[in-house]
Amino acid sequence: MLKALGSGLVGAVALTLIHETARRLAPESAPRVDVLGMRAIAKTMRAVDAEPPIPLHEAALVGELVSNTAYYSLVGLGPREDALRNGALLGLAAGLGAVFLPGPLGLGRQPTETPATQAMTVAWYVAGGLAAAAAYHAFTSEDE
């Protein structure tokens, strides 16, 4: 369990580092999943008559790290040799969800939504899944 959570944390940190680096270096063209996270927090807080936390961006980052850690920890389900496939599929599913679900969930669109940012979003989530898979392989032995 701890090895799976540690692997999930590696994947979540990798995704966040990619996202934050791109956001700072190319703010006009980078995917802005963080904006969707901020909208989700604000919408949820207002639904229960509470004020969203300040600073909202940092709260969204923490929420992304926690939720992505839990999600990417699923890479450890099944045999060790399936981790790479699991990581790629988890990343693909999360990336496609980040591209196609915000509208139906009432979170609007990313500020810079283009086919290129959609492709980057999916690729970055896949990279997070592969990082989690690599970590799981490093943390476990073939005997486990």
C-alpha cells in the first residue's frame, strides 16, 4: 500500500512539475488545468455557503497533488509487470477526462483550449502515469 501511494505521489509531482513549468514559461499556450481546479474548489465551497480559500491557486495545487496521488497509486493494482500498462491507461483516462469533462461538470473550458493544449493535457497526464509506473517498478521487487 505504501509503495503504491509513494508511486502515486511520484506521478502526481511529475504532472504538477510539468504543468507549473509550462504555465510559467508559456502562459499564453499552456494547458490551464489549475484554473479548472480553482473553479471546482470555488463552486464546491459556494454550494455549501462557504468562502473559497485564499490563495485559491495554492489550494488547487494541494488538491491536485492529493487527488492525483490517490489516483496514480492505482498503478500498483495487479501484478508488477502490469504497472507500465496501468500507468499509461490511468494517465490516458485522466487526460481525456481533463479535456472532455469540465464542460459537463459545469467548470467551463480551459482559458487556452485549442487542439494543441488538449493534446498536451493528455500527454502530461500520461507522463504522470508513466512516472508512477516507473516509481512502482523501482519501489517493488519481482518477488512482490
